[in-house]
Amino acid sequence: MPFREKSAWVTLFAILLVFALFVLHAPRLSHPTPGDFHALLACIGAFVVIETVAFLVLRLRYPEDARTPIDEREQLINLKATRLAARCYVVGSFLAVLTLHHGASANMIGYFIVLAFVIAEVVKYSARIVYYRRGA
Amino acid sequence: MGGTIISNRIRQLRFENGELTQQQLGQRIGVTRQTLNAIELGKYSPSLEAAFRIAEVFGLPLEQVFQYKSLRGPK
């Protein structure tokens, strides 16, 4: 498995884990509290820590692979995955704004936009893994 | 628009040139072993520059390493 595919798996699991923790601890979208915002900040911090530690472990375990510069196929995979994620984010954000017409509060719209961002990131890293598996 | 098939003889040429490994050939042309494997299997079509670099390693013209076959019939 290429080093960058391993990195994509780590990031995907980190996103899903941290987002699951956030949903478990801040489920009251209709009545948000300041604590929910702090939970969001804590999740972002946890994500950065998990990513940094996992990346360092991968680099130490596979030093040769980690030093290999990104090649043209990997650049293409990144571009294709990012394009897909960008579309998901645009659609998700648009849907989030539409909830305004269904009585959503500003806080709820904010959380829906965060949700759109998380989904877009999950799509991006999932797409990278699929493209690595398929060849390009 | 019809599809195309680009095939290649890289695997055969590697063995005819001192049993070069995918890793060694990849390092010489600046791609990872996984990318070279994808090229060999026809899962990924390399850029023109990478294709020329591969041909250069074997000292052959491009068309002796890569073959292009259109899926559309002759007009």
C-alpha cells in the first residue's frame, strides 16, 4: 500500500472518529449552548493531535516511502478527489443555507455548513483511497 | 467519442534489461513503484514526458514501448 494511501486511511478514520465524538457530545442542534462550540473547538484540536501523531508514526515506520516525492499519478488522484469534494461542499453549503427557509437558526446553519465540510472531507479521502486502489 | 487502449511492453523490457525491478525503474523516471505497476497493468496512462523517460531508459523509440490502439474502427 503506498504511503499516501496509508495517510488517506489515517485521515479518514480520524475525521470519522472526531466527528462521531462531536455528534455524541453536541447533539442539540435546535438548542445550541456555548458548550457545543467548545466541543467543536476541542474536536478540531483532537483531530490535529491525532493527525500529527499518526503522521509521525507513519513517517517513522516507512521512512523511505515518506521521502518519495509525489508523482504525476498521485497529483492526478489528489486533483480528482479534491474536485469531487469541492462539489460536495458547494452542494452541502447551498442546502445548509436553504434550511433558513425552514426555520433554521443561524447556529443550526453554521453546524450544517460544518457538516457539509466534514462530508466533503470524507468524500475526498474516500475518493483518494478508491483511486489509489483502481490505479488512477 | 470512442475509447482507446494504450498497451506497453515495460514488464518484458524490464526483464530483458537486467531484470530491473519496478522500484529501480520508478526511481530512474521519477515515479513511485505503485505508479509504475499501474502503468504496466494499463490502469494508468502516463504523461508524454514520463512515457519518453521510460523509453529513454530502455534506449528505444516511444512506439516500441507503448502501443496505441483505437477502439473505433478505421474510417
